[in-house]
Amino acid sequence: MDRIIMHVDMDAFFASVEQMDNKKLKGKPVIVGGRGDRGVVATASYEARAYGVHSAMPIFMAKKRCPLGIYLPTRHKRYKEVSNSIFKVLFNVTSLIEPVSIDEAYLDISHINEKPLMVAKYIKDKIRKEIGLTISVGISYNKFLSKLASDWNKPNGIKIITEDMVPSILMPLSISKIHGVGKKSVKRLNNIGVFTVEDMYKLSKGFCMEYFGKFGLEIYERIRGIDRREVIISRERKSIGKETTLKKDIISKEEMKKYLLEFSNIISNNLYREGVLAKTVTVKIKTSNFEIHTRSKTINNYIKDKREIYNIACDILDSIDFKETIRLIGLTVSNLGENKIQQLSFIK
């Protein structure tokens, strides 16, 4: 393999941290997430996953599937602390790291004069001994395949996918495993009889480009083992947002606007603190039957003032026609740019 890309992914990270900190939780179904029945699951331990509990599942649904589970609130400060320790181990191996989230990252180890499997075992052993957690590692010649490999033998797994294994190793996989194919696309493809990568392999390049739009070519290439994305060392923040699951479903847009005003204030403060501005405002709502609706508006000029954000958010909300009650509302700004203010010159 010319390029050697490693994807590392912590196993059930939040739940594993809770089990590590409290030995009494070892081997028990631990569910970490929002408080109350209206919250959602952030992470479930593998013992809880055996009951069908998974991330993003509403807590009330998780409790039906796993009534004897141990339900805990999130402790983000603690998870960040453990994450920092993990990334210290990774940075001791290479500086070519692209963090994806608090508990996963891509590493480019092409330059390391050591067998990839030995590098993976070193990282796994170091994290287990020094921190006390397990990690799954995938190794391949591009990002798509390395991420696929890290999920292959979870938890505490290692998997290498080499060029000679492609595309045959991909053929039996569900199309949901293809990076870039979302839930809606999976349903649409299932409706036309496409369920596996092997089914999708029969689709022409032209069909994929028409069906998926600008991502069509990438998806067509990915199932053939081609992924040209580089490991990006620094990742710019792409959006700033806030959302909440309501304690009680609401239907009144005036009530929703109270949340939008609060979110606008929080987002504006973050924009000022980080020295950036935004051009796109997005409102997200989740109905009582768990349908998610998002609508965005992009303006010509950059903004950061809470009143401007709020006014645009209200316009977006007013344009949405819904009949069901709402259980979640969120607000996000994106299309960020640096806050470079030109100083007026009084020198003649």
C-alpha cells in the first residue's frame, strides 16, 4: 500500500469511561444520554446494545428495550479530559492526525518505518495500559476503507483491508456502510432493489452522478476502493449551533421563538468569542413522530449579532408548515468566515 491510513475509534466511549471510573458498572448495560425520558442516547455500552439500544435513540424507547439498564447523564468535561490523554498517545506516534470527533481520528502512518499492525498494537496497548480503555483500529490505503475496517471487529478489534481484497470484501456489505449514503438514500435504493454493495456495483457511473448529485462520482468510486481524500491535519470549525429536546411537546411558533432567541444569544456570543461571522442560518425541528425537518437561509453579508440571527431564524420558522407538535428545536449558523473589520483611516 502506497498510502497507509489508520482509523482509530474508541469503543462505546462515554459508557466505557463511566465503567472505567466506576468499577461496579463493569459488564452492565450502561446508557449515557440526556436527562429524563425526552432525552436521547449519546452512547450505550455493548451490554446495552445487546438489547437493541443505540445512540440517537430516545431515552424512553431505550428504557422499553432495556428497563434494567443504568441510565447516566453525560459528563462532557470528563470525556474531554480522557480524550486529550488518548490524543497524546496518538501524537506520540505521528503528527499527521485528523480528529473527527472526541473519540475518533484518522492517522497517516505512511512515513513510519514499521509494520502497520505493530503500530496499531502499540497504540492499543498504550491506551489500555495507561488509560484503561479499549480502542478499535482499521488500516487501509484510504480513509473510507480504514474507517470501514475499524468497525469490522468491534469492540477492541484490528482489521487491515489491502488492495487485493477489494472489491470482493465489500460486495456482501449493506449499502448503509458506504460513507456518503444516508438513511434517506438507503430507503430510496432499497425501493429499487439495491440492498448490498454488489447490487450497487451494477449501477452505472452516470446513474450514480444523477442519483446522488455532486457526491455521485465519489460514491461510485468508493465501492470500487477509490477514495482520494487526504488526512487533513487542521480542521476548521464549520458551524456553531444549539438545540434542545423540549420537556413537553409544543405547537406554538411563539413558544418556539423564545428558544430561538435564547439560542441566538448563545450562538452570537460564540461567534464573538471565536472571532468569526456566519452567512447561513439553519432551523431544525423534530416532530412528535420523530421526523426531522431542517430549513436554511443564506444571506449575502456576514453576520454575528444575536438580533440579526434571531430575525432570520424567525423568518425561517414562519416559512415551515407543520401540523404535528414539536419535541426538539435547534438553531445553527454555518458558512463561517473570519471577522476581519476594516479600520477607517482619518489620515489625509
